[in-house]
Amino acid sequence: MPTTVKVAAGDVTDFPTPALVVNLFQGVTQPAGGTGAVDRALDGAISALIADGEIKGKLGEITMLHTMGRIPAKRVVVAGLGKSGDFDTAAVRRVSGDVARFLRRKGVSEFATIAHGAGIGGLDAGESAQAIAEGTLLGLYKFDTYRSPPQADNGSDPSEGSADKDGISNVTIVERDATNIAALTGGVSVGTLLAESTMLARDLVNHPANVMTPARMAETAREVAEAVGLELDVMDRDRMKAHGMGAFLGVAQGSEEPPKLIVLTYRGDPEHPENNLGLVGKGITFDTGGISLKPAANMEAMKGDMAGGASVIAAMRAIGSLKPRINVTGLIAATENMPGGRAQRPGDVVTAMNGKTIEVINTDAEGRLVLADTMCYARSLGITRMVDVATLTGAMVVTLGKACTGMMGNSAKLAKQLNTAGDRSGERFWELPMLEDYRELIRSDVADMKNSGGRQAGSITAAMLLREFAEDTEWVHLDIAGTSTASSAKGHLVKGATGVPTRTLAQLALNLANGG
Ligand code: BES
Ligand code: MN
Ligand code: ZN
């Protein structure tokens, strides 16, 4: 059942609900604000637990009390916010996700919360509400499309508990200051939209590759285009051939599944076509490695090799709904990478749309090949500024793990703009150096470049190849090989697809529309 987040005016001590969430900064002994009011109504039960050292206010700490009729809320949950000096909207997302899953495990069907940090925490009320909506909705996300209904023992994860059969239907942010209600309501609506879009990206990634084919991705793009009013163009193999997309087609030729180059267009500033942003996503719906076949262990994870494309479709949904004053084009390079009888061979030379030739040293370095032609095509559409998103290299997982996304590019300005958008979304980016010295690693004896630079600086050499196709367009590359999936639930993330960087891409479009 989908959860709704809403806002209500009133006093938390008067609000009837199965559970009321208040909070505490680490080191605070006398709670103030909403938590203080609840503490007084409970005859000091919270401050007593603090005095006994049972509540410390650490980030991630959750304590539940039964109110025994002293206030209309049946239970009170005290959520630790961590040190006040470290506090930001990321902490609100973290707390909101953790608390929502905690209460779902307890079998609670709805709960109320104060707006974390909107008072003493110093956050803007709208930002707090947006982070609560994002943290709660994304933290409660489940992908159970392929599970039988839970009456039978179907092997569902026992750690998720059995009390959550119907889940949480609604969450209310309760605010006594009437002047904050409009900001809170606005924040909830943006947060809900961004969370729903992110969940679309997660769904696309979590579906298995026998379902989420290039055609199915195009179908989803069509549904999104119709829902939020975008233009859609889906290019098939023949049209790609006519455009000279030899690099993309080289990858696609090993598969029976028809490739699709999906183009979604949002026109938010039609009078100024040069005011634009291109979002390019890698959409390999399954990466076997091709003839340079991957080992069997964990190969199933390669159903998620279209996570970049999924985040672009999802961000286009958000952008189409939020309607910023900028033109945004989303381009998704969707194909399988299979070792079929027609598959390309190591040593093959392919020619991309801009005429540059690539020696295919390793057919498993396929992402950069499909992106090369898609970036050329974006340029041919007049894109002046672009961000590509790709699960591009295993080396990226080794370098940065899952804490942040690797960023490379040719524009310090656009990189900074991404970091600014990331500060707002809580998704983080770390830039790697694009030094000229790395270019020689992809020098080929027979073509303009080769598609694999060997073991050294694997994420950077992949970006060096992409740079040849960005040419003079302002460009940033995001390697989400690590950050596209999570290994366990924490805050707004759950195990499986994360939907990264959907929210940042949408935020970037909003910021660019407002002048940077
Ligand atoms: N899709 C993979 C990268 C990947 C690996 C993403 C692990 C997520 C988790 C990509 O197509 C790939 O296979 N890259 C190769 C490149 C190499 C052959 C130059 C890699 O990283 O090993
Ligand atoms: Mn590969
Ligand atoms: Zn791949």
C-alpha cells in the first residue's frame, strides 16, 4: 500500500495517533520544543531516560515509550539526531527512514512526527518537510512484484518482521506554528514527487532483465511522457544505422533483443533553445560481458547495468512535473550486451557517429561504446551542457565504494553545479582527475582509441574515452557502479536499487533554471 505524507496544524501533545515521533540532539539533557512539551506531558519520562543514559541522542538511536493515556498519542518514539553541529537534511532523511521501518516492524499503520530540525536545528521548514517525505517514502520502499501474497511461507525475509502485512498508510507532520504550514506543505509535495520518481528508477533496476528489456524501458518512458507531458522519440536499429552509430550497434549486434535509443524531451524554455541540459543514461539491460564473458559469480547483478538510464527516465518524470524554465533532453542508450553468434569480437574496430574509430579490446567495456554514440547524438540535437550517468566501471566500486559517486568531466563549472545540487539532495559526488597523462592508456595501434586501458585508473580511462565524444560540450560523467545499489537498509536507502542520482539530476535542472 502506498504511504502518504501530510501536514496538520496543532499541538503534538493533543494529537491522537498510534505513534508520535519526537527527537533529541546528542548531549541535550533538557529537551526543548516539541520534545520538551511531550516530556512535560509525560511527567518527565523522556528526561528521566536521558538522565539514566538510556537515551543519548545518537544518530540512528530509536527509543519507544508507551504513554499510558497521558497524551492522546499511544506511543512516543524518541529519535536521535546526532550532534547538532553535524545536523543537516541528510540526518533528517536518515532518521525518517530508520524510524519508518522501525514502526512498520512494530505493526503500526500510521504515525505522526514533529518537523525534525525546523525549530532549534536551524533548518528551513520546507527543507525539513521535504527530507522527511523523502526519507520516509524511500525508506519504506519495497520491491515485491514477484512475491506470492504472504499467507504461505514463501521464504520472505524474516528480519522484516511479520507485523507489517499492510504497511504504513500515512504519516502526519504536526506543526503548532501556523506560519510554517505553507512551507511544510510545499516541502512535502516536492519531497513526495522526488521520492516517487526515485522509486520508479529503483523499480526499473530491480526488475529482472527478462522483463526490463530495452523495449520495456522504452514503454516505461512512454508512460512517463504521457503522464507528465514530455515528447518521446524511440530510435530503432535501422535509424541508428542511418546515423552511423557503429559503436552502439557493435554492442547491440550480439543480442536478439532489439536495441532502443530513447529520447525524452522537456521544453521548459522554448524561446531559448540554447538554455538546455542533456541527461544521458547507460541502459544496458543485461551485461554478460559479451564475448569477453564475465565470470558466473554475481553476474545476476548485471540486470542493474541500466541504472543510469533508469535515473534519467526518473529525473525526466520529476522535471516534467516540477516544470523548471530550462529545456531538458533525456537520452537512454538501451541494449543488452550478449555473446550471440553475431556478437562483436575483441579486436573489432567500430566507427562512432562523429567519425572517430574505436578498437574493441574488451567487449565487456560496452557502456562507453553505447554512450559515445548517444553523446554524439545529444550534440547533434543542440545540447550545450550534458551529464552522463552510468554503471561504468568495477574500478569505481573499488575506488569510492558506496558512499559517493565518482565524477569526471571537462567542465569545472558543471561539476560544481552538480556538487551544489548534491548538497541539497544528500547524494554525494567526488571528482577524479582527468589528467592528459591518462589519455595514452587508451591509445590504439589501429584506431583512434581503444575501449579498454587495462588495469590502471580504470574509471578515469573510461571517462577519457567518453571525453572524445563530448568534444567541446560542457560535460560531466557520473560513474554510479557503486552507488546504484545498496547492500543493506539505512535511512532512505534499502537493500537493492537506490535510484541514485535521480533527485540530484532533478535538483540540477531546477538550479540551472534559476541561474546556476
Ligand atoms: N557494467 C560493468 C561495470 C560494473 C561492474 C558495474 C560492477 C557495476 C558493478 C561494465 O560494463 C564493465 O564490465 N566494465 C569493465 C571494464 C573493463 C573491461 C575495461 C570492468 O569494470 O571490469
Ligand atoms: Mn561490461
Ligand atoms: Zn556494463
